[in-house]
Amino acid sequence: MSSVKTRTVSACMLDCPDGCSFVVETDGEGGVRIRGNPEHPFTQGFICAKTAKYPERLAHPARITSPLLRQGEGFVPVPWGRALELVAGRIDALRATPERMAHVKGGALRGVLAQASRHLFAVLGATGTSGSPCDEAGIAASIQDFGALDHNDPQDLLHAARIVNWGRDLTRCSVHQLALVRQARKQGARVLSLSPGGDGCAEFSDRVLRVRPGCDRFLAAAACKALLERGVDPQVREAVAGLEAFGALLAGHDTAALLDACGVGPAEFAELLACYIADGPTATLIGWGVQRYLHGGENVRFIDALAVLSGNVGRRGGGVYFNISSGRNFTAWAGRGAGPRPRLLPLHALGRALLDADPPVELLWIDGMNPVAQLPDGQTLAQAMRRCPFTVVVEAFMTDTAAQADLILPCALMTEREDLAASCLHSVVNHAAKVQDPPGEARADFEFVSELGRMLREPVELPDAEECLRTALSGPATPFTMAELRARGFMPARWPEVAFEGMRFAHPDGRCRLPLALHPEPGPDPDWPCALLTLVHRDFIHSQRPPDEAPGPPRVMVSPDNPCLPGLDLDRPVFLATAAGRMAVSLGLDPGVHPQAIVGRRGGWLRHGRCFNAVIEPRECDLGGGTAYYSQRARLEN
């Protein structure tokens, strides 16, 4: 084996906002080290724990390295040719009724070439999915308000006089945005964080306010009401549509009642309001958890309204940071020439939708996602997969989803395939260079999906990979070539540093829209006094945990004032219970958690009894088909 060491600039393709550029060092004997690219304007030389540990995932002994075909209760290896023939035969047999094929795709590995399966099944006219387990409710809310999904350049946080953080745990979800917030604090910016707790907000905030889970919209509405009573700036008044109707909506709500609904006292409310009426710009960060409730889109819309009415959108040092599309830098190639999908299945209730599908799904293809573990009611989805005549799962490990497959196709992982990557936070396009070959017979998705398309009786020809990459860079935001990108490793795309500058929004009339409804929360239920919050993990992306994770029940954190504690015998086993079932947990106390919250970390494996989604009912958010994970009511019991 060669002892030559190499150093290659590549990029992260995981489902993470930071979109890092990194340097991969190999020692020629199989050793791999990943560190942040010091030349990248956003990465700036450091990476998160998730990416630093990624070489362990690449070399894990449990990795699947050849196609596997179900045989009885187990799997046997089969050649790639045989595996793809089986899929091609199924597709050919169903071609006249394409709705009997279904494609489920997630964002486990993002990129331009990673869209190959999306293209194939779009051209075939297969059943697709609607909604998202991630950020669709907030995306839909942002587009309703501003007309487009956009925010200021992340570096613009350094011009903020104040930063109000609505529930974004930067210590776990964006260490680079955290670095900017810390730098802004050193320069004098004050940081106020609002959340139900269970996060790392205290370590980077001057003040933390605890908000009742899912009730942020009432606090934002109270602040909007106060701003209207003070009188908004004429420029702001001109920049919004429906201001009178919005004012009439808020006039029907008493401020004290709004504060009671969110559990925030008058003195704390005054602190929030001061951040939005003081001189100088206030930047607003909105976490992805705020929109994971039944009225999650409404939560985001009222926070947007507060930022707009205070004059803090469209200005340097201000703005609302929720999300941008990581694909906005690229011209799409996937799906070109395809017609409309015959039907879409809602992701939040995918298992039930598959069982009820008429006509039934006879070929199911899943890639970039582990939905049995990641979606609510995964047991029903596992049942639907077993009932489907043929299920294909593209995976590198025997996940809870792969274990239900009829055929598993082993995929190349990050650093084992070339692609282009971008971020949902910054506007730098990264070249994800291939650094090493995948192990065994594992292959990049683009390669085997292209081969599958050519094998069909009526072939579906995917473009050449190089053509796809060139097409992706053909838009006005990317005035550079693949050669330039490969040579440097990253290139900044062209986007304004200030979104909606001068309060000119992307709606046809240039004006922002305000929410015209404020829905109440359900009344208290003594049987289910808490909200179950399955928050992001520091060390793993969703369910991308080692298959040999430590046994034992997952840990949940609660306030010492949690109403379930008086009835518990802590010397006996403790269970987390919901209307969907119950599971064993270990218990910890955290005074920073809201008394009405139970906090756990998402991503555990179902087969190990560590998956909270097993006891979460499938519910849909108010906007975008988002999944309302955090509206699950729960209790602790013996």
C-alpha cells in the first residue's frame, strides 16, 4: 500500500446549513483526516464534531459494500448487473401505470449529481412526496411574507447592534454562525435568546427568556401590537400590505392574555420590545424548531412581522435569518422534460399514505433518507414497506429503513464521489472533490442510476455528469467555470449582501404581507402536560449514528418543576408515554428547560429502542406540509 500522503480540498455534502469547505488529508494507508479549510470565507479553518468524526463512518466495519437481495429473513450479496436488472424489470412492467412506482428522497447527501434519482423517477412519472420533515413550514411562511426565501449575508451579523435569537441552538446546528454571533458580541452587540430550553443558547447570550413550547407567535404578536400602538415609521407603513387588517386582528387580543399564552412576564416582554425599538439595527435569527408545531408557520410569520414593523428588514445589520435555498445557486437539470407527478404522498404520514394508496405502490425506491427512523409512526411505514411487492433502499448501513428493503444498493459517501455543494445559510459554492474510492462495490448514485436508466426497455438517458455540472453553473449567480471551481475548491456566488434592501420585497407590488390569523393553542390536558421536543444532536446528523451505538434507554431532560416529577418513583424504570405508545428513558434534570417540556435528542435507532419518533403521532404543520413533531403531547410515568 502506498505511503504517499495527499491533501485535497473538498466539501461537506451533509444536511447541515454551514456548507463547509474542508481539507482531506490521507496517509496512503487508509487513514483519513478532515479539517476546516482556512481559506474559505465562511468555514475559516474549523469544522463541527459531526464532520470531524466522518472518517469513522467511512471506514466503519458495518458498512454495506455490495448489493444485497432479501432471501427469507436475511440478505445475500448479488452482482450489480443482477440487482439493476431486477429493478429495471419492475420499472418496465409498471411503465404504463407509473403511479404504482413511488420515489422517496431525502437530503442525506446533497449536491447537483445527487439529484439523479429525482430525475429518473420524475421522467418516469412515478408517485412522489409532498412536505418535509425539516423546514418547509418556515420556508412557506417566509415566502408568504417576503415573496421569496432570502436573508442578509451571514457576515452582516457583525453590523448588528442587537441579535434576537428565536430558538436557534447554534452550538449544535451552526458552529460558524455561532462564531459570528460571538464576534458580534465582542464588538458590543447584545444577544437575547428565546426558547423552551434544552439548548446551548445561554453560552452565547446576554439574556435568555423561556417561552412555552410552540407559543412564540403570541409573544411576537404582543410585540407587534405594542409597535402599532407606538406608531410605525411611514416607510414601514408603505412597505407592508394589509396593515389595517393586521392591526384589527391584534386589537382583538389583550396584551396580558398574549403574554400569559406564551408564559412570558411583563418585565421580560419589555426586554424583548426594547431590542426592536432601540436605535441601531436588530438582526433576527429563527430556529428550525419554532416551525415544527401545528401552527409552526404562523410562529414564523409573526416573528417576521415583528422584524418588519420595527424597520429591521432590508437594512444593514438587520434582517430575518431563517433559511435560503441551497439550490438557488444552481440551474436545475434534474426533472427536465418530465411532466407533472400523478400523485404525491405526504411525508408526515408516509406509512399510512402508502398503505392506503389506490392504486397500490408496487415499486418503492428510497434514497438519501432513513424514514422509518426519521418520520413519525415509523412502525406503520415499516409495515407498508413489507407489504410493498418490491422496495429498493440506497444505503451504506443496515438502517431501520434498509432492514425492511427487498434490495439494498450500496452508495458512495462524502469524499468518495464528486459533486457541487452549496449552503442554506451562506452564498459560497463548494467543489466536493472525490478523494478516495468507495470500499468494495459501493458506487456513486449518479453512476448506477444512469446505468439503470439505460437498461430500461424505453431508456431514460441521463445527461453526462460533466454536462450536469456545467448546466448547474450556467445561471447569473455563478459567473465561473467548473475548471475555476475545481482549481480553487470554492467560489462565491453573486447575491446582494442585504436582502430586500430598502424594504422592497419580492411580491409583485414590492410589499411585505402580514399574517391575518392568530390561532389559539389547545387548552391544558392534565393527562399529557408536556410537549416532547426532539432536538438536534451535537455529534450526529439526524439518524446517521453508528449502528453499534451504546445500548440502554435514551436520555431525556426536564425541569425540576416538571409536573410529572411528583408522581414518579425514580428508583423504578421511567417511561416516556404519548397517545402513540411509550418507551423506556433515562431521566436528567435541567433548570433551563421549560417546565412543560420534555427534551430528547433525535436520531436514535428504532431497533435499539432509542427512536423518539416511534411515539410521535403523524401531524402536519399549518404551512408547507411540514411535520409537527413538537406538538406531540407527552408525560413521564413508571
